[in-house]
Amino acid sequence: MKWACLAPAALLAACVSVDVHDVQLSGAIDALEGARVRECPAERTLANARSDGFGPTSGVDSVDVVLTPLAHDATRALRLRRLTVQPGGVIAWHDHAAIQGYAVIVSGEMVELRNTCLDPITYRASDVALEDANTAHSWRNEGDEPAVILVSHVIAR
């Protein structure tokens, strides 16, 4: 469970390593305190349940908050990225075969279409989406306010 240990550390490290005027720290900390993994209900899980999403990416701003090289592998780093998705905004269908991690919803609401779930999954503040090597998905903000998401992945440097 390396990810379980890295998740809180990565988020907290990001909060103290950036300009406090740039990030709403209280929202990130609140999201961590109530963090819980949201998954497709077991009875609605099916391999290859879907293979397309909400359409092309639109209404999404992203900022890399921190990039930390891994001590045991200089070719890789842990990246924390903040996404802001406007109402109606879409993150296009993509997979995580090469880059795994997780996403924490800090504020707002997002709906995910996932390759292993028959139904859309709704995420709210404090919900966590796991993104393993078998994950392919798309997201849309169906709410009335921007959604803020912290996404952490191990990436190639």
C-alpha cells in the first residue's frame, strides 16, 4: 500500500511548498481529513463496460504544484497537479497504463465514466479516485461551480 502512505504526504508537502496566495489550503486539508475512496458498486462492475467518454477536453486549467524526484529511481518523480474544471468542463477519455496515481476532489462535484463501471460515478469533496494501470476514464463537471481536484502521479522525469 505504497500509495496509501504517499497520498497524505504528497498533498501536505504540496500545501507547504507553494505560495499561500495561490492555493486554498483549508480546502485541501479539509479534503484530506474526510478522504475516502469512491468506487463502482461491485454489482455494477464489468470489464470493458465502456470505451468512450464525455468528449474532448474543455474548460480545464491545470497547474503543477510540486514535482519531487524519487530517491530510489532518478528517472521518475511524484507530481502533484491541481486541476480546476469549470461547470460543463470535460476531461477527455484517457488511460493510466503508463501513469498511475489518484485524484482527490477538493471542492465541487465531478462525474466519471470509467471503463470498468456500467454507471457514471459521482465524486464530491473528499472523494478519492484510484487510477491504476487498468483504469481508463473521462470526467465532466455537471455542477454549478468550478471543481478543484488534486491529482498525484508517479511520472517519468
